[in-house]
Amino acid sequence: MPKWGMLVDLDRCSGCRACVAACQIENNVPINTEEIVNQRRGIQWIRIERYWEGTEYPAAKVRNGAMLCQHCRNAPCEPVCPVYATYHNSEGLNTQIYNRCIGTRYCANNDPYNVRFFNYWEPQWPESYYHYLNPDVTVRSKGVMEKCTFCVQRIRRTERQAKREGRALKDGDVQPACVQACPTDALVFGDISDTGSRVSRLAQDKRHFRVLESLGTDPVVFYLKKVDPQHVGDAAKQPAAH
Amino acid sequence: MRERKVLSDSLINDELLRFPLHTPTWFWFAAGFLGLFILAFISAIGIMVVFGLGVTGLNKPVMWGWMITNFVFWVGISHAGVMISAILRLSQAEWRRPVTRAAEVLTVFSLATAALFPLIHTGRPWRAILWVFPYDFARGIWPSVRSPLIWDPSAIFTYLTGSTLFVYVALLPDLAVARDRTTGWRHAFYSALALGFRGTPRQWKLQTIAGILLSALILPVFVSVHSIVSWDFAVALVPVWHGTVFAPYFVIGAVHSGVSAVATMMAVLRWVFRLENYITPDHFDALGRLLVTVGTAWLYFFFLDVVFALFSQEAEEVIVMQQRLFEWPWNFLTVMLLVTAYVIPVPLWLSRRVRRSITAMFFTSLLVNVGMWTERYWIIVPGLMKKYDFSYSWDQFTPSLIEITLVVGSFAIVFFGLLLFAKIFPIIPIFEQKEGQIFAEEIEVGRARVPAVIRE
């Protein structure tokens, strides 16, 4: 049984938001119109958070970071749901069962990463877009929570295909939409229980960290720190300066 | 301890059954007026169900707002009734007699109103009903008992059942009195409810025992209910919610706002039903003294909560606390809740003249509840606005018209319930009143006059 996990290399992320668009299309995420954004109810299963450092050009720096459900192995959102609408499955996914969800929104409150979204309105698309909805993914109704699933429909499809072909899943077979769309290969997806997988190997990098690790949520999304060109080798230089 | 007016039994019957048996014109106006608000309340729920919760002011970081604030507020109000009634009954305080029922009924209606809010606050209330009542046995799907949202309805429905029984048991003898003084459908109605109470010694004994047992059983429930409500917050990871002090803090806050609400309600009852013979300045004096203690204890916990947040030196908590104390409008609300819930009323209650003035008690106790509503808002929302380090997702909360309607409507529901109850049942316990008279009577023993029954 694989345990799925992801890695985000912040040094490679250019903040292009291809992952965001791919995710919206793959997962039938309602369109974040200007009105919805102004209501502060935008739904983005994966988002690029942009933070600025400094104010004037040469000194000003932009920091992009992809934030998506961390599929925590000790997820704070799970125990607070009164109806088991969210639970951890055997493949390490934090799943959301729309039919069971009654919309108490407690999971969203208890989620420190702000990656759970509530359908405040019935999701709507322009008429012609209804032909483009992904038939593999449920269209959520108003009043339920939704969140990143690591594209569980793709995982299942690939697993079925591998089974039909009578072979085991290979590393890199399963690719969520965001990973597939990433032009700089900043996102890596794979089985973290397999020490040989690409994601496991990259997560050993000395730049690795996990977000809000101090809360003890034990996320399976790993991050690699950005390398600042100005400061390359700083660590080595510093002792000499003193 | 205090002077007692000597009233004849027939006068007590007449005065206390006047409103249930005769309908003044103002009743229809009052009921109609409150009915309009209730209609608005129901329409607001309808709009939420049809269009989705988008019609509220809630947004992505702030998923809980005024509705949950109002829920906590009404659960808080519901605390006083049974606390006053049960504690005073067990301690056999004589002055409790006229106020117990009104306090208990306030508990029942405010609790029922409070229980509405988490339900209508869910995204899919038509399914949420299955969350309160375990469902889907066939597929083995049970509610998750790890969730505070399961503890919550369990505690509230236990409390609601207990306090309803409590009211009913104390109502039985009065229903019998009403039955004996009515004809026609009213007679049939009161007969059915009186369960054949005839006032035999055995019935009195059972009624008394049931009352005492329920008092003793309901006290732990009363403490647990608001503790559990506080765990809805304390169990969560949200900065400033995540505190062990929450349970006693919420309980004492509930008692503060609840006892104040009882004082407000008693003043209104006295004015509306002209109960000068029954609700006296002595009662307000006693409640005022209780409130000085409770209010001060609440203030202690309030500051304890602030100190805990700052003492830990966790950046997340400090940021939220900074917003609460220094940023508009939270800095205003901080000052407002302290002034209204403590700084104005409590020093005033130190004066005996204020405590015995019904007008002063009415306004000061009302002020406390303005402050306590603000306090609940102050506790719940800021933590959600600035949750952890992702300043990208920080946002504000502004209530919409729907939420304002729901909050105002909830007050109308409670007032309407109280009015309806007072219309159907005597709001001052008749039998308790008479029992008090008998206990206060003096008998001659030899040459001395001594109280018939020694109490107090």
C-alpha cells in the first residue's frame, strides 16, 4: 500500500500559477470570479502565496510558496468532524466525503494551513463550461467542505490501469494535475513509504522542512528551502568573517 | 431575615392566575410584535437554506461568526435559571420561592433557542439533524464521538430534558389549581397536564422528592454544559482558543450573564404583571450581592485568559491579542465589554440603595448582557481572523443583514416563549408561595410565639 506524499521545491517555483489553473480544471473547482474573491470566499485547492521582502527594486524580493492540503498524518481537521466526513484513508490521503458532510466548518477552523474550503454558494460555471467538467470528479453542492484530494481520481485510474496490465505501480506513474502542469518541475509526487522514490530521495535534501511543523501535525508535503543567490555560501563564509 | 407580606390564599390564587385566565389587549399586540421578528427570523433561515450560507458575512478564514457567538450567549443565559433554582432549593433559601419558575423557564427557552443556532449554522441543516441523532445504522456509520460537536448536542439535550422536567414537576400543583378554577377546554387542557394531581400527602411527597432529586442531578449537568461548549473552542488549534482555562472561564461567564438576565427578567415581570407583592427589592438585593461575587470572578478569569495568551509568548497568540487590544474595532470592543460587564455595574451593586432599586437593577443587569454578548464575539472571531503565519489568508469579518436578523430574532423567540408560558401557566409558583406563607406563620407554644417551621 503506497503512502502518497508531495514535495515542493521553493527554489524552482517561479510563481506562475499553472498548478492553480490545472487544479481548478481537473477538480471542477468553481471559478473564483471577482465577486467571490471580494467576498473573500475564493476556492483554491492549491494556491501560490506571494510575500514581498523589501520595497524598492534591487532590494525587493518576491517569495512564492505553494500551499495545498498537507495531508497531515496527525490531521487536526479530522477528529473535530462530528460525522466522519473527513478521515484518513489507508493510502495516507486526508479525504473529504461530500455526501456525509453537513457543513459545520469546524474542520476549516481547526486547519492551521487554511486549505479547506466551504461552498458558500451553489457552484456555477458559464453555460458552455458545463461540457468541460471532469466526469471523474463530483461537482460539490452548496454547504459542503472541499479540499485537495491529491487528485484521488488519477491515483485510482492509474492503479486500475496498472492492475489491468498486470504490473505494479512505478514511481512517477501517478501525477496529480498540479504536478503535471508545473513547468519548472518544482512539484514532485510519489510514494513516501518507498525510500527509492524520487519524492523520498528529494525530501532527504538538507534544505527540507515542513510547514508549521511545531504544531505536530506531521504533514506529508515536504518543502525545500529557496536558495538565495546573494547568500549562497554565506554559511561557509560567516566563520571566516569573525 | 426579611419581612414578608401576609397574603390570603384566595388573593394569591387570584393575582397569580389573573394573566393565565384573563387576556388583556396588550397581550395580542405584544405577541404580534414579537411574531413579526420571529417571521423575519424564519425568513432569514429560509434564505440561508435556499441560497446557501453565502448570504451571511462569513468568509474563508472566519468560518464561525455571529451565529456561534449568539449560540454561546444563549447557552450562557440558560445557566442562571437552573443554577439559581436548584442551588436555592437545595439550600432551602426561602426567598427563592417567587423567582424559581421564571428563572427555570428562561433556561428552557434560551437553551432551546441556543440549540437552534448550531443547526441552522451548518451548510446543510436538513442533513445536520442526522448528526444530532445517530444515523445510518445499516452501514455502520455513527457520529464521531471524538468531535466536540457530538459532546455539545449531547450535553445540551441532556440539560434541556432535565430543565424541562424540572419546570414540569414544579408546575404540577399549580396546574391542579388552574384545573380546579377553569371550565371548558381550558379545564380539559389543565386536567390533562396536571396528571391527576389532587394534593394527597403521597403526591406531595413524591413531588417534593422529585424536585430535590432533579435539583441535585441537574447541577453537575449545568456545570458540564458550558464546559463542553467551551471545549468547542478549547479543543481546536486556533490561536487564543487553545486554552485550558476556557471551561471554568465560560462557566463563570455564563453564570454572570445568566444571573443578570434573571434580574432583568424579574424587573420586567414585576412591571408587566404587577407582581409587587411577590417580587420585592429583597430579591434584587440578593441577586445583586451574588452578582458582585460572580462578576469579579469572571473578571479574574478574563484577565487570566489574556495573561495566558501573553505569558506563553507564542507569536500567533500575541498577534491576535495585539489585534484585540490595539486595533479597531476590537480595541473599542475590549473597552466596551469591560465597562459594560464590570466597571459600571459591579461597583454600583456595592451600594445597597442601587441593589434595592428595581430600575437601577434593570439597567445594570441589562448592561452586563450587552457586555457578555460582546465578550463572546471578542473570544470567538479574532482568533479565526489571524490564524497562524499565513498572513496571505488573514481577513476581517463583517456580519450581514441575515446574521443581524437572526440575532435580533433570537431575542424575540425567547421573549415570545416567556410571554406564551406566562399566558398559559402561572409564572410565579402558587404552591411555593403558599408553602412559604405557612412556613412563616407563627404559632403559640405556651405563652411564646414561635415560627411554625424553622428555616433560613
